Amino acid sequence: MKPIITIIFFLFAACFVQAQESSLQNTNFSANKLKRLGYNALKFGDTYSAIDFFEAYLLKKNNVHVKYSLAESYRAARNYKAARDLYSEVYEAKPNAYPLALYHKAALLKTDKRYEEARVLFLKFKKSAAIVKGIDYKKLTTLQIQSCDSALQWIANPKNADIVHANEGINKASIEFSPHYLTDSILLFASLRSDTIVYTVVDREMHEMPQRKFYTAKFVNNSWQFAGEWADARYLTAPNEQIGNGTFSLDKRKFYFTRCVKTNRFDYECAIYVSEKMGKTWGAPDRLPNTINMKGYQNTQPTIGINSKTNGEVLYFVSNRPGGKGGMDIWFSEFQKNKGEWTAPKNCGNAINTPGDELTPFFDMKTRTLYFSSNGLPGLGELDVFKATGELGKWIAVENVGAPVNSPFDDLYYVLHPNHKDGVFTSNRTGAVTVMHEHCCDDLYFFRYNNTIVLATTGLVKQKINQQMKHILDAESETKFTADTLPAANIPVTLYMIDEQSKEKVVAAQQKTGKDGSYHFDIEVNKKYEIEVESPRKPNPTLKFNTKNIEKSDTLPQPDVVIEYFPRIPFIIKNIYYDFDKSDLRSESKTVIDTTLFRILKENPYIIVEISSHTDSKGDHDYNMKLSQRRAESVVNYLIKCGIDKNRLVARGYGKTRPIAPNENPDGSDNPEGRQKNRRTEFRIIGTIDNYEKIIYEE
């Protein structure tokens, strides 16, 4: 699978307009020297020079091994027809010595939509398929056969979408890649902005490479127009280095990208860097640690996601490090904010990664969907775009996005516009801007889905009020509280997508209810879902539904969900008295606690409460803080003696720092009524046994 890798990772096996300054057709070099120069060129990563040397060699001498090397070079350069014809010659001459020639010929037949012919050859190859250089060709061939069975159906039933080739102001004859929307109307992308590039390798000499950089396009007068080099990238580029594949952190303050540098082996090694925004400018980039950038391997194409449980950033990226499933795989690492470091990367798993190559991931935050390209999953030809819902190493609903986004050629770098109807991707399909063979290089293509079915689901979460809470609300409002429920605002609600075969579920979206207790999720057709509402009392209530056979846009209402009342506001426990300058509870205060707070804690054994004590403004600050703390502790100690678990009780003394009434009148005179209100004991629910980890004091 290496030839495709070299294209995607700027290892310089693609998109150079002229490899040799003069033709080698009539050279005086001997055949042996031409062969040696060809293999030297491959060591340098210069595929096009190798092609010229091998072609000149074969005019002088017939050699099956050189033919196979030339076929591999054609495939690396994405000259599909030339590679296919040469693989055929090699296999016919020495089928036992070059069995992979049959596999590659079959794969390249798919680029010509000759799926039935390709299927026959894959079935023939599968009989002797084996693991070669770590790639399980038997498994890969099974997937290729599935491709041949599915491709004609995808082509016959394309999605209703418009595909627009970006104009030649944006697309040059070389390569455009890694698009990313900065705003609704500004697109960031990387490119090698040249139409006439010379890169010559002769023996052990080579010329300096031109640089790939970041550029922008703007949406003006209903079309995208080239807008020049990205001004913010001036600190990202260094001499003799290549950059691309940019993505932003969740807060848009960090920019992750790939930088490729020359190594002592005369090739390039790619690593992921990050630049942090300082004011209005981006700072000098730092190389991510070796846990991410494993030395000796390619590490590139970052995209940022979010962990549904911790809300922490997740870095998804591509690497050929050990422990993968085949070629290039997609890996992930989580950022531990408390430690300020990234976890050791893990493989995204078998649902995503295959014995082939998985590339160009893009994580859509809104739908928690990973878009990526693969040549190891059933597709129309070379690299196809796929999508999967989930996170980390757990994914379901992996599917090909279909035609016309996918073609028999390389389709990759799929990115959605913020409106989720439009987007952009790159492809080397027929029609790309080039002065070489028609499929050498990648261009940007914009897409828009038409007449799509737009589905959503909505519902309400309400809070049930038990009798003890009603009693408190009556006391607080000083009016009779008659309602049985209240809107449950700010309650976490999670939408899961369920795999019908495995029954596994993954997070598809998350949000908190609004002030009226409502939630709203965008959903897809022909999927199975579950809604889970966070509740103080476990298990959490759930709602299951599916969207099968829905043929028009609609909003699906869900039944109301009622949970236990879980107020976060403080409630005053009235008639809690202490002797002057004392913290011991009086007998009448204990009676009040027995009939209010104690009963609430007994009836709701899952809640954790903070008991707080407050003073008026008289007296020294430190003294009042200590006195109020002792008074709060006296309530806690009494409740513990009554049998309440100490882990459910937190004592806090606030002194005079949180008055609820004026201690003085506007004219400066004393306000006894206000002072009495400030000398109070309160409680508030701060968590539950099930979800309580750390007290968060909400103002």
C-alpha cells in the first residue's frame, strides 16, 4: 500500500510536472547504469525520475523485475492504465514470482469500472493470497470482492448531490489538500502552488524541493475564490520543510498541523506540531511529544474530537507505527488537562482500520461522526470516503458515503461546512487540473446535498416534586405550591446510536435541557436510537426509537421524561437557633432539623447536601468565619448521630460574606430585620451518590 502513502504524506512520489530536464530516450547511459539510477531515485522518493530511468532501461533491455518496479512506480504516480498494463505483462511472464501483480491489476481495473473482470481476478488471487510485509492480502481481497459486488449499485443509485470542481485560481496543476473551514465563508487548505516543477535526481545529486504551504479561499458572489497565502501561517513554515493537514482545538486557540522534515535516509519524516494563539498572532510551533510522534514512523493528519464522558480533547491522527491493522491506521490520544499531557495513543480498532490504508480523518463534533478515507473497506475504486459514529476505540454504523462524492479514483479529505449541507473534499478523478497524465494530482471539489431528509427529535424533561420538597417550596415562596412537576432545566441528555447487529451503542450527541426542560437532536434516516436522561436516582430513564422507512423531513416528538426533583438552589432551614456566641444546637433547633432536613435525607438516600451557616456583619471577619463553620458542623454532627452517612454531608461556614438582606438602612442606621435574615442556616443539594466526584460550588 506504500505508493498511496507516499502521495498523501508529501514523501514526494507525486505531482511533479517534469522529472527530468532532458529526455532519456536517446541517452548514452548503459542499461545497468539506468537501472541503478532508477533504484537510487526510488531511495530518494523521486518516483518520476525512477519512471524515466526504468522506461529508458526497458528500451535497451527486457527485465521482468524492472517491469514490476516500473509498474509499482506508475501506481505510485497514479498512472493507473500504464500500471495495470504492465502488471498484466509481469504476471503473464512470471505469475509465481510476482503474485501481487495480479492483485494490483484487479484493483486497477476498478478505476475503469470493470468490476466484473476485477472480481474474477480477485477470486483467482485469493486462492494463494498471504500476508506480505505485514499486510493480510487474503482479508483485503475479501473486502475487494465485496467492493465489486457493491460498486455498481452505488454508481446506479447516487446521492442527490452537486459536485463543483474548484476553479483554477484555487486548483493548480500540482496538489491541493487538507481543507478546513475557518468560518462559513473562509476555507483554509494546503497546496504546492506550482505548474512547472523540476525535481531531478541523477546518481546521488538532487535539487531543492518547493514548499507546500497554507492558503485561503473566500466565498464571494456565490463562488469560492483564491485569497492568497494564510497570513497566520508565517510562523509555521521553516526552510526545507513541508507543512499541511491543519486542525484547531475546541477553543480555537491551538492549531495542530503536520510538518515533514528531511532525514538522513534522504527521505522525509512527518510529525504533528501545535501552535498556540498569543493575542492575535500564532506562536512558534512545538512538536508534540514522542508518545504521539513515534520516532522512525509517519505521524500526520490530526483532527480534534471530544470525549463524551470527560469533555476532554481527543487527538485522532494517522500513523504507520507498530501495532496497527495493516498499512496506515487511525489512532487516538486523550489530553489529560490535570496533568497537561497526552495519553499513549491507541488504535481506533477493527471497525475503522483494515489491512489497507486509513487516511485523512475528520471528526464532526455536532454528530460525533468520524469521516475518513480507506482503500481497505468496500468502495468504488481506490480511496473512498467512509463515515462512522462513535469515539475513541468504539465505532458503529460504518458506511460508504456513496457516489457522487466517491468515484473509482482517490477521494479523501472530506470535510463538512458548518451548515452540514455543504462541504469539500479532494480527488484525482477525471477532470483535475494537470499537465501530466489525468490522474496524477488532487484537486479540491465542493459538494452540496440536495433534497435531503432532515430529521430531528424533541422532548421535555420534568422534575417530580415530593411532599417534603413541596413543604420547602411552600416555605420559600410563602404561597401554596400546587404543581406536581417543574421544568427540569440544565439536565444532561445523551443521544445514543445503536448498532442493530451487535446491539452496541455509542454517543451520537449530547446537550443540556433548556429553561423549559426541552431538548432537540438532529438524527439520521434508518437508524436506531436511545435517549438517556441524567437523573439523581439510578438507573437513568431511557427512550428508544428508530427512523426506519421515513421518507420525508420530520420532527419526532418523544414522551415526557419525569425525574426526581433535584434543586441546586440553597434552602433556608428556618428556626435554627444558637445561644449568643455559641455553636451548640438548642433543643428546639434539633426538633426543626428532625422534621425537615433529616426527613429529606432519609427519603432521598442518594443526595449529598451542603449545610452552611451565615452571620450578620457585626464582628471580626475571621471570627465570624470560624463561628459559622462551627455552627454548620454542629448540624452535620447531629445528623451523623441520627444515622446519616457522613459522606453525604458537607459543612461550610461563610461568615458575613453572603448576606441576603441589608445589615443597615439606607441612612446608615442599624437594620435588625435584615441582620436577623442574614443569621441563617441553609442547605442545598450539591450532588448524588451515583454521580458525585467533587464538590462544585455554584454561585
